[in-house]
Amino acid sequence: MRTRKNMLIVIALMVLLYVMPVTALSFSPDIRVEDDKGTRIVWNVIDCPDVPFSWGWQGEGAWLAEPGSTMTYNVTEVNSEVYGTLRLGNFSISANDTDIARELVLGVWGKTPFFPGLVIEIDSESIASLNQTAYEAAARIKGNYLNGTMTSYYDAVEVGSGTYQCIVFDYEQDPTPYGEPQRTQLAYDTTSGVLVFANTSYSFGTPYILTLELAQVIPPSTPMPFAITAAGIGIVVILVVVVVLRKMR
């Protein structure tokens, strides 16, 4: 009898160990890949440069878009970062969303870099870490050439026909002897982690501006995320074990 009880307890623990890594993912279940199909995110391009801007340092090309067009990101992999295919104007590239944020100046390239990406992790620990990094990126310390003022706050952000509860990062670079200082505002939905609004600009020779508003988040068409299914199975198994143990007393 005791052997059967021990076996049931072991089974329950194995189920918990199987489910915990799945349900502990820091990204929203809306950001996922299933059966080789991933979440598709669409932004409206409100403003952008009217000249091509180079991408990367290895001849990847240059992007050129126009106001009224869209920027899309098709997610292909989710682990510690989000990977996917970006399409912006005439340009397409497969990259993780942090690298994309850096190329589009959606962040601050300070001594401590701050590039949250197109999607952030939504657990409280990750958001707290991101918030700390934001302030470190703008810190007025020796060797930080992008020192300035960073503020962060929670706010309801309206774009299109929707309202999102967001964490907002607002950065303004200190005055510089050349060009116009960088100004960047980023708002992320605290439920999905997706970038809801972005407005970033600077001028160092050629003026740069990019303004984006979230249009759609389209998860894969399967009816229920795997994480939720796995968690449900785990709960059912544990309940069955509890019932059986009670009957065996």
C-alpha cells in the first residue's frame, strides 16, 4: 500500500516538473510558435525617414519605408529571446527582436545598452530588471555619451481603436555639440509584452525619426496555447492523485 502511495507521489512530482518550465515562461502565451507557425505582429508606420537608412555593419542593405505603410514581425522562435522575420518597407531580415530594436534606434546605446526589443518579458522580475537597465543606460557617468534623462511609468496608451495598459520608457539625451539629441519614447503592453507605441528621433548629419503604433497581434490559429494545456493536464493529474490517496487511507 505504501509503495503505491509513493509511486503516485512520484508521478505527481514528475508532472509538476514537466509543467513548471512551460508555465514559468516569461513571455506572454500570445507570443509563440506552433506547428511551424508563429505569432504575427503588425505596426502602422506613422512617420519615418524619407531616405534609405543602412542596416547593420555587414552589408545587409538599407531600409526605406513611407508613412501609412506597415511593419511586420513574424515570430519563428521563442526562448530567452524572440526571433523572427522583420518586413519594413523594401527591406526584410531574419533577426532577434533585440538586434532589430538596436538598428531602428528603439532604445539607448549607452554605456549600459538598453534595447528592450519588439516584445518584452512580462513577469515582474524581468520588468524590474528592464527598468533598472533603462536608468543605467542614461546615467550621467564618465564614458556614457548618451547620458540624459530617463523616466518610466505605467499608463493607459491609446492607439488605433484600442487602449493598452503599458509600461512607458521616456528618454531625452542631454544637449550635444553636434546635431540634435536623441529623444525616444517606448510603450509596452504589460499583458502581451508587445511594443504598442514608439517614437524615436535624433539628428547627426541626416535627421532620423521613426514612429510606430501597434495594429495587430495575431497568434497561431490553434485554439489553446500549449502552456495552458500542459498546466491543465498537470492540475488534473494532481487532483486524481489526491483523490486516490484519500481513498487508500
